[in-house]
Amino acid sequence: MSTHHPVAVIGAGLGGLTAARVLHVHGVEAAVFEAEASASARTQGGMLDIHEDSGQEALRAAGLYEEFRRIVHPGGQALRLLGPDGTVHVAEEDDPTGGRPEVDRGELRDLLLASLPEGTVRWGRKVTGARPLGDGRHEVTFADGSALTTDLLIGADGAWSRIRPLVSDARPAYTGVSFVETDLRDAVTRHPRSAALVGGGFFLCLGERRGFLAHREADGSLHVYTALRVDEGWLDTVDFGDAAAAKAAVLAHFDGWDEGLRGLVADADGALVPRRIHALPVGHRWDRVPGVTLLGDAAHLMSPFAGEGANLAMLDGAQLAGAVAAHPGDPEAALAAYEEALFPRSEASAAASAASLETMFGEQGLQRTTEFFTSVRGGA
């Protein structure tokens, strides 16, 4: 069975939902199709710092800025940078007037979902294919056997987008860094040493081309990313079904490091979650293809080391929707205007993310990152 939707958004992440919300604000109906079975099918990840000139701008365009301020995590803009021996190199207190307040990703997604008319998001719709029909129209097929046709197809479906091949042959490549994610729950009570180490906001420990990134979540838990510069296949050598064995494999990379730092892995609750970090080529762009475009990771997947991904996805969504509203009846003019701004913006952020990866996980990662924070941000 096939249905027609004038505007179809594939993916109910932050970027796709922002696009749908801003379109709704302008009186343009959009349907959003998401592979997940429901809004609560999985946890949505940790904390995000929402930037003044991108994510916050998008929320203002969506008419949700005041609601966003109510879910900001107090204290989240604090920063600590340590070395492998536990020495503190940078410590910044939270600045409640700063331009990058922290929010829980799941709460932000819930805010966007609640702002959309009921039924906007169609859950359990995993894309299996997409093809052009001519005159800017496209057909999208789903694993449940259904299909849609649309006049404007927006690929907001992430790193491994099924819509991207309509405009580009590019595929994400491994960056050389892998994460192993851990959680320490009820940290103040159950893990006081780790809670004191991480502090109230964002935490970094770097050295020997590896390190830990962590933040305190709104529920009082600590979410930790252990970062390793390893071959792409290394994660496959670890049995992540055996938490004790996985911890030992990860901690073997941190022999001689401070025991408090090692405790971020050794004392973790629950399973360890592996994740390879991929990126699209810096400067990824495509020729104008009638009736279809991309936003967020589908358009410009980059490493997370400049903190831009979610912010750019939301700004993409808001600007795309604004362009559509500004060019009624002329989607090609809208898409051309959107992409003209998208490409240089995303190239600059992707280049910064790639450079930050090299800074943090290069030979002098701790020294160079300390210099960055003390000179650029005035840390002490």
C-alpha cells in the first residue's frame, strides 16, 4: 500500500523533528517516518550542550526557546581536564550565563515530539529503499511492506542514511577512534570517588593518544566515553557480552593510569557499549537533485570532538524548513537556498571536528588541549 505525502521527513532525530516543527509553525504539514518502534524504544544518549548560534537559534525558530530553558541542567557548563596521573590541568566552574547550556538529549527530543500534531511521526517504519519517480517526486519503501510517494523528500536518517545515495555516493569512514561507553548510576551515593573526579559538568582526561570523556547526567549518573585510538577491528576482539572481560580488555590500555580514572570503567554498572567513530569526508556536498535533500548526520557526519553534531542537525532542520516556507510552491528554489548555506557551514564544522580529534588524540593531546582551553576559553 502506497500513500502520498507532499513533504516526507525520514528520521525522527533532533534534526528531523526540528524540521517538522518549524514547518508546522509556518503552516506546512510534514510526515515523519522513524525506524524505531516508539518514542521510548531506546534511551537517547547523554547530555548535549546547545550552542547559542546554532541549536538555540533553531529552537527560537521552532518557538520552543522558553520551554528549552526550563530543561537546562544547572551546573552543566563546568569543565575539568585531567592528565593520566590525576593531576587537574583545567578547572572551570559553571557559568549560568554561558552560551552552551546542557540538556538531556532525551528530554530535548521529547520537547520536540510534544510540539508536533498527534500522528506526525509514524513509528516502526524502517526504510528499505528510495528511488526517483521523475519531476522531483520520489518513492520510499519500508520493511513492513508499505511505501510512500512524496514531492519533497528530506533525509534526516543519520550516519547510514538510506536517502543519501539519491544524491551522493559518499559513505562514512572510520576515523581511527573507538568509544566504549559506561555508566555509573547514582554516582554521589554509590560512586562518590568518581562523582568527585568528574565534577558537575563535562570531564576530560587525555594522554598517550587515548582518554576518558564524561559528564554528569540530570539523573545523577555519570556517562563515560572511553576513547581509544585503535584499529577498526579492535572492538571485534572483545567479548562485550562479558562485562568483566570487556572491562579488563579496555583497562589494559590504561596500565599505570591513576586508579580513580580507571574506576570510571572498573566500577561501571551494566553493560559496556562499543562504538566506532565514523565521519563523512570534510566538505561533503552534492549537486542539486530535484525534490530531495539531507540534513544532520546524513549530510555531514563528523566526529563528536567539536560538539557540533546535534546543534548543526537542528539548525539544518530549522533553516531547511524556513527556506521551504519562504518559497511556497517552489521547492527547488528552497532546496537551492538551503544547500547554499549548508555546505560551507558544515564544511567548517567538520574541519574543526577533525582537527579537534587530532589535537586531543595526537602525541601531545593533553598539552595541546590544555593550551586550547587556557588560551581560547580562559581556563585556569
